[in-house]
Amino acid sequence: MTVVEVTGYGSTHIGRRSGNEDWFMLDRSLGLYVVADGMGGRAGGEIASRLATEVVHNFFKTAGSDSDLGFDAESSAGTSLAEARMDMAFRLAHREVKRRQKGSLEGMGSTLVVVLVRHGRVLMGHAGDSRIYRLRDGELMQMTVDHSFHAEMVAAGVRDLPEKSRFRYGNLITRCVGMQGPFKPEIQSSVVESGDRYLLCSDGLTDVTDANTIETLMRDLPAGQVSPMLVADALSNGARDNVTAVVVEAS
């Protein structure tokens, strides 16, 4: 099907931190939406998340808004050409952050989640514990799996594991833009249906706002009201971290 219109809305809040290391971007003309959560100290985190976002944005600007990106063409890696392009955008962001890791910026990095909607298809990429959710027919689905030590232990079937908020290593992520060692983002694509809503968010939201609340707000509110209400809910629940939410609606 052809998506008639895609619109995005975003909100962010500093939480109880001294600065906001989250960064988000909405480009309706490209159908491109990004959330990044920086780390490495206030200066480093802000720079890493901004750099990652700008590199991805500039990469898809070059492709232009009319290109179908190659959803139906196969790349040399056996994935679609569109997925290969998203992978390249992430790797370019990773390379740029690594290039800037000098002096006080040594060790900086950023999570990164990207949604691109084009010609009735959606392309998603992520690295880290920021998340993408999809609301379809009133049901919320988490589209990404956290790249975190806690999530990997859950997947491995570790018993009696505390909730992330009470886990000693709850904030330890295993993959991010700017990390040491090999870097591999996770990329996926699917068909968009009219009425779909996507949520991109940093862990400042999901650490304190449960999935039932996210589903209710995503389902019941006008799209433009969802992101500020999600941020407000996280703050009312005592969020200490920066909180960022971007909502994308296909209609």
C-alpha cells in the first residue's frame, strides 16, 4: 500500500541531570526520525548523540526524498539494498564518533534508533538500549531488543534476575555508536499499514514508564499529544535520566 502521510512529533526533558545528552531529529520530507542517547560525560554525551544524528540525517539527505532506497533490490550482503544503506548510515555515524574520541571526549558514545518511512515501507535500525515500539490495531509491540547486559542475561534464561532498575549493572550496554571493538547495528524492514504509530525513545522513558502506560497513551491520544504526555509520565514517576520520545504516525 502507499502511505498517504507520515507525521512525527518529539519531546525531550533534562530530567534530574545537569545537562541533556539525548538528541532527536524529525525530517518529514525524508520520512526520517531519530533518537540518540549520549554517554561519556555531559560534553561527550551531547556531542556523540548530536554527531550520530547528524551523520545519519546527512546520509539520507544525499539519497533524496524520492528514492525508494532499494527495498526490493538485493545487496551484496544478501539483505535488501535499503537495509544495507541503513547499516552504512550507522557505520558512518560510528566512524565519526570514533574519530572525535580525543582528549576529554575519549570514550564518548551514543545509543541510536532510526525509523525511515518511504513508499509504504519502514526501515528501522538500532544500537544500544534506546527502543522502537509499534502500535498496530491497538496493540503495542517492542520492535527492538536492548543491547544491554541485563537484556542478554534475561535472554540467556538467568533466574532470579532483579529488575533493571534494581540490577547493579542495569545501565551497562553492550553495543553503541562509538564502542570499542567490532560494531554491528541491527537493521530490519517491514510494510507500513495505515494507522500505524511508531515510538522511538531513550531509556530515560522506559526505565520508569511501563509498557501498559505506553500502549494506552499511544492508542488513546492524538499523535501530537503522545510524546509530551509520555515525557510527563516519566517525570511524574521520578525519572532521573534525560527523557526523550518521538512518535511517528502513518495515516
